[in-house]
Amino acid sequence: MTRANGVLQQLTSWASEGADGHGERRWAARWGMRRSALAGFASVGEVVRTAWADPARASVLLGELAVLAAEDEVAAQAALAILAPRLLGVVGRWARAGVPPVELEDMAADLVAEALAALREPSSPRPPGAVVDVAWGRARARRSRERRRSDRQVELDPATAAADGRDVFATAAGVVEDGYRSARISLSAAQALWATGVAGWSAAEAAAWLGCRPDAVRARRSRAIRALAACGGRSAC
């Protein structure tokens, strides 16, 4: 199970069983005072479950939550919970199609990020299926771009690890540090390359640490690798 899958399943469980407490009832009442279509619901969980059960109302409820989501994290969470079953279906289809687990984790994280981004776009379609289709298409497009970049990408020569007897980890860390100190690569590019190439984090994990999206991590890493490869991994060239 990918981390993103786990998040989506947790959202589904939360909306099914745990979003009816005192806090969630207060949030629902607050939404009802601000958006007429959300009036009358007893809790956040009831809003989500109603959207699951009634496709005709789902578009309206999702649209109202999307308006609130820009400044209300609970509304964003509820909107994502409405989409969670459909998003899990997309990830499941990717897994059955043979997407490798490591790549599937990044794609699932990108799918969730794109769904949230689509919800926050004023012109975005609001029917749950349409929002998921937009997120799915963008995640697939990103994967295609990443594959094309990967095909063109020049990896650092691992032979540099044996040049002075240091192990691969120490050499890789040194190359990244030297590249930054010599201004061959930016700080953000060095951080992305260190996180994914030295520490071994996934793009999604590195993105959470750096406060950006996974595709930004991949782009920075690719730029750093190309810049360092152009001078053979040396600190000056």
C-alpha cells in the first residue's frame, strides 16, 4: 500500500466513522451559515456520506466545499474525502496495469496533489468524476514528461566513488556539497539531489520536506545532475 493510498483510505474511514464528533458538528454548522447548500447537515461526515450516496447532490456539495477549501483545511479534507473512493480506484487501476510500487507511490501522491489543485481552481469542473478525471490526466502527463526527461538524463558516473577510496554514500554527498559550494548548483537543487540521491527519499517525501510539489523535486534533481555531470562531478570545471 502506498502512502497516498493510506491517506485516502484514512480519509474514507474518517468520513465513514470518525467525522461526527463535537468538532465536526461545529464545523458543519459554521459551513451552513456561510453556504446555503451546506445548511442542515449534522456533521462533516454527513456531508461527505451524502455526496457518496447521492450523485445529484455530490457536485453541489463538492463545489461548495471547494469554495471554502482555500481558507478552510477541514473543508479541503472533506472535499478530498468525497473524491477518495474514485482516487483509490485510479491508483488500483495503475497497480493492476503493472506500475512499479516505487513509481506508483509518486504517482498516487501526485494524483492527490492534482485533485486538491483542481478543487481550488475557480474554473474547475465540480462533479466528482470530472475533478478526478482532471487530476488523473495531469498526473499521467507528468509521468510522461518525467519519463522523457529520464530518457535524456545523464547520470553521475559512479566511478568517481572509487577515485579516492571513499564509499558511494560519502562520495555522493561530497559531490552534492561541492557542487553547491562552488555555485554549480543552487541550494534548492542541492537539497533535492541530496534527499533523493543520497538519503534515498522518494520524490513525495522530499517534497514534503522542502515544501514543494514532487514534480518540482524531480525537476531540481534533474538540473543538478546535468550541471554536475557537465563537469564530471568535480567542484570546478
